[in-house]
Amino acid sequence: LTGAVEVAGANITAAGGKLSVRLSPSAAPVFFVSFPLQNYAVGADGAFRAAGLAPGRYQVSLQGLPENAYIQSMAVYGTTVAGDTLDFSQGLRSPAPAVKITLSLNGAQIAGDVRNADGSALLMPNQLFVFLVAESAPETIVRSATASSGHYVVKSVPPGRYKIYAADLFNMSLSSAQLSAARVALAAAADRIEVKEGDRLTRSEERRVGKECRSRW
């Protein structure tokens, strides 16, 4: 699989540092990955090459991105790909598809505090996570952040319409099916939020573990 990474409106050097492309099998567990993930180095000209891939669907992410950078779009042979997943379940045709990944350096940020429903401070905030999910696909976690000391910052958010909620799902004894159902229920009750490129939003979330989810600006 060959490809190139570019930065919208700028040279690839604007991304700084050493970038690498990570291809994660889409069948991987949501929260835990039990197998090593392969990173493919991006050259100074933005080119990368991934060898030895098995047929399948791969979620694409980039490592080493500067703060608030995000994947703006992807295309295979000039055809735009929806979402962040490449489908090579039927294998790679020859020559290997040329993938173009376009980055934006102007992702949004959402920051705030997580509190109890009565407005009081949390006793154990380090156990909480804030989840940003796609409004059209609430089972898809777009971004997440820990609520360290009750405060959270979600970075590198692409423009779009989302739902946002706080929960301590990682610390609950739930089966995979129960966890999935809890996430869907929380997303269904969560506030809608529209994010524009470069936004800097501030909001407070109430701690939720399965009850009705409400938020306060």
C-alpha cells in the first residue's frame, strides 16, 4: 500500500516532527488492543509505504501529529473515502492503491469540568472519561479525554455534529454487550454539539453512569 500525507494550505513540514501512519484492523476491540500495531514512517516528502498487509478493513490514524491537527480527508486513487477506514477486505489490486491523506492543523478544542448532578465537585475525578461521539453514529467514539482533577480537554476535533457525555464506563464490571448498550444509552440522552473548525468551546458535563445525561454550558 503506497500513499502520501499532505497538509491543507501548507507544506508537509508544517506538521513538524516525525509522522507515521498507523493502520489498525477495524475488528479490534474498542478499548483494548491485544496485538501490536504497525506504524509506517512518513518521509520528508510525505510519502509512506505499508507492506505485508492482510486483506481487511483498516482504521487510519497518524502518530506524531502536532496539537489540534486531524485527518481532514482521505482519498484512494482520487476518490474520497468517507470516515477514517480503508476497505481492503477483497485484497489490494495491482498496482497497490495510492492513498492520499490530507491533514488540517486547525482542529477544534472542547474544554470544561465534570461535576456531580448537584453541581458539587467529584471525589474521584481521575476515574472519569469524556466521550465525543458522532451524532449520526453514536456508537462511534470520535475523541475521548480523561477528566483529570475534574477538568478535561478534548483536542484535535474535526468539524461536525456530535454528542458529548462523561462516564466511568472503564471502571464498571460490564460485559462487552452491556458496555455497548450503556454507551448507546448515554449517547442517546447526551447533548448535541456542533463544532466548527478552529473552535475553542467551554462546557461542563455531569457525571453519568447510565442515568439520563444532561450538560451545562
